[in-house]
Amino acid sequence: MIYVGVTGWGDHDILYSQVPAHQKLAVYSEHFPVVEVDSSFYAIQPQKNYEKWLHDTPEGFRFVVKAYQEMTGHRRGEGTFDSKEELFAAYRHSIEPMRVSGRLGAILCQFPPWFDCTREHVAVLRDMKRRLSDLPLALEFRHQSWFHNGMREKTLQFMKEEQWIHSVCDEPQAGDGSIPIVPVATSETATLIRFHGRNTAGWQRQGRTREEWRKVRCLYKYSERELREWIPLIQKLTKASDNVYILFNNNSAGDAVPNAKQLIELLNLDQTDRLAAKQLDLFD
């Protein structure tokens, strides 16, 4: 089954007309059957947040939840927890409503650009998989060493053996801090596809403040030709995995929603059985 959506639900103004923030996810679920939760990357969310998000969406709706940044090494220096055991226990507790619901598509473990292919980092991946072995973990790299210089097949085989869901990326090819498109499923359960855009000049942070970088990093609009190139790849992945979750992250200029809807049309997908019923305005 194919699920197409975008990353986050708060910033897509094209979907909302004077909708309060607390109602935006419910409206979002009238358009797409999956969303990526980004707030979980910046802080471990309280269970009540997950419970609300589940309540606001229909049974057929799925969530891809980003792993907390301290778990994936984005947060350098002193951590907020005294030990790894405490860190992972807190995260596991927070995500429990999602796990119990059966609507958790994947936990996205996105590692930073400096997380290269070394024995030490392979050990980090094994440790994370062991600590969260009963959860659907998706793995996304940001350093090309995992797929270059003869490592591609070894990396994919490792992911299959460890039962990682592959996060396949379409992103700028900007040196070490990016990975090529590797359209291979490593799990029969699921595959994740994330469209980051192809803005090579904006992908790297060099010389920019963090705020400036975030504005241009995913500034890109996919053409119909570029999306059509993905159709045979998506079809191939659907034969290898039960579920394929496709998320557009190219929203610096609001292009994620239009591109996601365009891909749905190109794939001739009917997702209505997984969407919330649209609310009628009695005064229209």
C-alpha cells in the first residue's frame, strides 16, 4: 500500500483557511493519509500529544515519527539524560500510545552528515536497534560513505540483517553530506521515501546562519518529469514492501503539498478510504 504525505502539518498554508493551530492536523488528514512528526526530533513529546494526534486522525492514517536528536547524535556535548538507558526509556515511554495504536508507520532515525561509515558507528546502529527492537525503525544516512567505494551492498545487507526500514532519499548531490538515490527495500514490512528537493547550492550550511540555511535548504519544486522518473522505482518498492510511505520535505517555498498531490495523481492513487471526511461549512 502506498501512502503519500508531507513533513509536518503546521506550515502548509495552502491547506488551511483560518484554521486554529490545534485543528490543523485534523484538516491535514482530509488531504493525506500519512504525516511526518518533526517535533519529536527537538524534544521527547509527552504521551498526551501522541494521544491527541491519534484522536484527531482516522484509523487508516499513519505516522512517521522522527527519533529524538540526542538518540541520533545531532546534539553534541552534554546530553539531557544521565545515561543511554534513561534516554531510551524516556523515548519508549513517550511513543507508547503510537505503538499500541498500530498506526506507527516508522520511527525515522536520521543520522547527521558527520555520521560516516565506521566500525564505531555501525556499533551505534546495532545498539539502537537492540534497545528499540520491537519498534519499526527506519534508517536515513546523510554521509555518502555508506553507499560509495564498494560499501553500498554491504550497507544494504547490514540493514536487511538488522531489520532496518530503508529511508530512500531524493536529495541534492552535494559532496560527503548527501547520499545518492538507492531505491532498494531492506524490509518486507515498509520502505520510506523522502523528497528533500535538489537545491544543491542551498543544501550545505556553509557561511549561513541556521535560520538562513533552513529557509533555503529545501527550496525546490519538482517538475512533472522528475516525479514521473520515480514512478517505476515506487512500483518496484511496492513489490518488495507491504507499505511504502512517501513524504515531501521540499517546503521552503510551500512546494511540498502541490508536489505530493501531483505525485498522487501521477500514480493514480485512491486514498479516500484512509482520509478523514471533509467537514462541511453550513454557511457556504
